[in-house]
Amino acid sequence: MKSIEIYDTTLRDGSQGEGVNFSLADKLAITQRLDEAGVDFIEGGYPLSNPKDAEYFKQTRDLKLSHSRVAAFGMTRRRGMDAADDPGMKALLDAGTSVITIVGKTSAFHVSEVLGVSREENLAMIGDTIAYLTSQGREVFYDAEHFFDGWKLDAEYALATIRAAAAAGATRLVLCDTNGGTMPAEIEEIVRLAAVVGTPLGIHCHNDCDLGVANTLAGVAAGCVQAQGTINGVGERCGNADLISVVANLSLKLQGYNVLGGTGTRHLTELSRFVYETANMSYRPGQAFVGGSAFAHKGGMHVHAVAKAAESYEHIPPEEVGNSRRVLVSELSGRSNIAAVVKRADIKEDRALQEKVLSEVCRLENEGWQFEAAGASFDLLVDRLAGTFTPAFERISYHVLVESRDGRGGELRTEATVKLQIGDTVRHEVGEGDGPVNALDAAVRKALEPHYPVLEKMHLLDYKVRVINGQKGTAARVRVLIESTDGEENWGTVGVSENVIEASWLALSDAFEAFLARHA
């Protein structure tokens, strides 16, 4: 089995896509999840570009990653400057990562027309940068930008650029189809020719011809040992190669490759949806392997055949990627998925309860609930259905007041009142906040903390709202996702309602219940 390194650039290249924006908390959460999935390298960003990326690298030092290595991304030194004096080099070293990825110009056209330096100076910039960073104890990967276009323009110079990187100590030469316009046969041919350099190669493909995954697989077939891309293919213009499909194809459809440290592919659907939810993006139903429609059957002939032999209309069992078969109009199967994600060992053997959980999940998802990024709410749902859930508190009532002063754009005051039953005690408290959810959080804490002092460790990391059925206008149902943390562990909860405050309450109360259940 040949091991293929998976290098994820969702947090850097992916964030350059239109409509993609990650908070610091998002980036840290995705980093943790990518590590759990077995991704080899996680490109966290460019530390000189903005304070958020610089802070990200500081905080990743405290993450307990079991497999992944975080990489900082940067560019070659500036023209006419020693690498040791370049602010970009200092920022990369200050990031503290063991791996640094450097992007440099490969195409003679870009060297003269975009960078505006001589060919010799460009080669010196590549070599000086990598030599300096390696002298500081860092492993350096070299991203050869516009490599395939540059090769077709001037193969000799393109080869000279990666030779310069290899001679300076780069351990991976990543060949980039930056414009996404190269065909798979060209990729395979050029990669084989570039292999003469001798340093292990990587492949980084954009998706402008809808061939990002195909080109990546062609690069691997030609000898690349590292595949770069993003989860769900997010990225600038038409995006990047989708690592979900790259991994699934290498592991399930092609022979002789080992990916993700052998962790398998059954978590790919959950990983895909986690990133969508974290980025507050809508799923792509037709996404290969993990989309909601990837194993959905509607035509009568198809449904009839699948009931007899699933492989008649499915190229792999959906469970292989953590997805599930769907027969539109009625649900079919899926209990195995519940058994796979439920945490309680007793329920894994309780077929009747699994069916009950599945039925309830199907009902709730039909109403707009989603549990992929709300594992704590799912765990509470299972406990409620199993009859083992003991609430830490019960809501009697709540009231939220939003007062606007001084007309348009003036001061806003938000106040929330809650009445909660905690054992034999009724607490009636008022809290103020920057918004209704913040005010509710403050009021609930005032009511609960005298009984549960441990709550001081818990706080909210993120809050997202999505309209589910926008065609109903202001009467549309909304889904609220809340991410919380106690400083050691993060968890997600969800609420759905036509009323955004009620949806927020459902997600918020689950967040408190999940935390208190862990600290009972």
C-alpha cells in the first residue's frame, strides 16, 4: 500500500472563496476535526496577512492534535532583500509551526509580467527563502504556482524553479494547476516529466474546468505522494479539488493507496457537513459520496431494483462514507448510522431503541433540524428517547424585551427574564445583553449558577442562524446552531422554530444541559 499524504488548505485557500468566512473559533474547531479525521497537514493561513491568522497559530500550540501537523503559509522573500530581514519570514517563524509552505512563481510569464523581476532573481528568491527557513529548523514545502501553465510556456524554466527549491532543502515540491485549466492527461504527463528532480512531489489543483478531483488523481497516478485540496472543494473562483472525493476515490475506488492514516472513510459525510455548518454554508445535495442525494432514489424502477439489490444503482454502499440510502417519499434503512454515531454502548445493541431514534431523527430533519454539527443535541435526544434523561432545570417561562431609543440607528437595550424550576426551587431572574440570546444566556446563568457553580467554566463560542424555508418570508422556520466550550471541549447544539428566539432558546438550553450532564 502506498501512503498518500492529505494536505488540507480549507482554512487558507478555501477561505478565499466567495461567501466563505471563518472566525477564529471556526478555524480552531475545523483544525480539531481534521486531526480527528486523520488529515496529515493542515494549512492554517498566512500569519502576516491578518491578526486572526496570527492568533490562530498561537492558539493551535495549545491544541492536543494526535495526527495532524499544522503548516503556516507564506511567499518567497521580497526582491532585493535578504530572507533574514524579510518581515514575512519573521512572521512565518513566529507562527511556530514545524512545517512552512512557501509559494513561488514558476511561470516565466508571471515572473516578468506579474512579479516584475528577472528570471535569475526569481530563482534566487525561491532558493534563499527555503534555505533560510530550513536553516531555522523548519521543514519546507514548496508550492510551485502556475506550474502546469508555466511548463507549457517554458518547460526548462519551470523545471529550474523546482530544482532551485529542491536544492535549497524543500522536502515536497507541490505542482499547482493554479488556473484550473489543465486536462488530466496533461497533468499525468507533466508530473512524470517533473519527477526527474527527485524530490517527492505533491499536486494542488483548482476546479475551473470541473476537473480538480480528476486532475489530483491523475497527479497521484503519475507519482505524487501528497494531495492538496479543501473540504467540499471550497475556494476562489470555482474552488479547489474536493478532498472528500479525493480521499474516497483513493481509498475505495483505486487499488494500492492508504490515506488518512488508515482511519477509513466512514466519517467523511460527517466531516463534510461539519465544515458546511461551521462555515454557515448550505450543503450541496448532489455532492459526490457525501451529498444528501448521493444515494437517494426516486424513480420507481430504481427503487424496485435497489430494494432487491442495492448495488444495482449504487457504486458503493453509502455506509462506506458515512452516508445513508434514501428512498424519496419514504425512508429506507439507516439504523446502522444511528448505531455508528451513538455514544452509549447499551444503545448500540438495542435495535428497538435505534429504530425509535432513527424515526425521531427523520421526523425532526423533515422539520429542518440537522445534527451533524450539533452532536450534543443528538446525545440529549437519544437520552430522552431512552428514558434516561434527567433535566438539570425546567423552563417555566421566559420573556425577552428589545427596546430601541433615539430613533433609527439609536441605542438598543435588550433584557431577558426567565423563570426556571431547579429541583424544588423556582428561580426568577433578569439579565441584560447585547442581543436577545446574550440576554437569555445572562439570565439563565443568574438562575443556575447558585445551584451549579461549575457553569462559570462554560461560555458560548459561536451562534449561527439559517433560514430553512425562505419561500415563506418572515414566517419561515429558522435553525439556530450554538457552539459552546468549557476551555477543554467544544460541543454543538441546535434549535428549530418559526420564532428565532424560541429556536435560540432550544439550542441554548441544550448547551447548558449537555454541559451539566458531563459534570453531574
